[in-house]
Amino acid sequence: MDVSTFYALFSATCFTLVGLWWNVVQGHRDWLRDPALRRTVGGVYLSFLLPALMGLFAQVGGTETPGIWRFSFVVLAVIGCVSTLRLTGRGRREGSSAFLTLAQAVAALFYALIAVVGAKPELAGVVDLKPIQAEAVLLILLVVLGHGLVWRFMAGEGRPADAD
């Protein structure tokens, strides 16, 4: 698959996931009443929104103007990493589950790797990929992790006790 086609499909899919997540949250307004849970719900939202934005910038920059996607990936990944680390720190103090803490730590790691590859694209050669391909793999992993968080909310944590 052509990289620009991948990013077009990826970005559209992520924006669709953002909309679906909004619908899920709308059906669980009680999640927004608890500040800790609201922050975690926002973290799930970012795990779809930030990759969607990165996908858009990858399409704009592509291989012809790599500075555009590289800069945007670094900026957006730093935002994602800082936001996720803040969530992880607060969550540990507020007694978040081990799964949630681990998932947030892994997400922060993915964001950090995305920023590093954006800043130092030659590092992608270590895994025999072009930089924009390495970023694609990391974004896929980030979205898969986001799906895991959504599943956790729908099947466990965040679900009202009387919904069973």
C-alpha cells in the first residue's frame, strides 16, 4: 500500500473513532461527573484524535516535504506524552487500576518514540523502515492501545455498577 493512501485511510478511521467515542461517552454521562474518570475518558479521546491529526499532517507533508509531518508528529507526540504522563501520575494517586496505569505508560512510550523518530528520522533505519513507515507502525500500536482502553471502559472500569 502506498504510504499516502495508508495515512488517508488511517486518519479518516481515527476521526471516525473520535466520533464513535463521543457517542459512547454521551451514553455514559456519569463518566463525566467524576473528575478522575473524566480525565481518563479524555485520554482515550486523545489516543484517537492525535493520531488522526498526525495522519492529516503526514498527507500534507508526505515524502516530498517531510519537514511538515516530522514537525507536527513531534509537537503532537509531545502533547500526547505529557498529557498521558499527567494522567498516569494522577491516576496512580487516585487509585487507578493496574491495567489503566500500564496502558497509559505504554501510550506515553509510544508517543515518546513517535517524537524521537520525528526528530531523528534516521533511527527508523534500525528497524529497516522509512521514517514515515516507522511512524505509521507506532500510530497503529497507539490506536490498538486506545481500542483496549475503550474495551476496558465498556466491559469494566468506568461502567456503572447498576448496568449489569
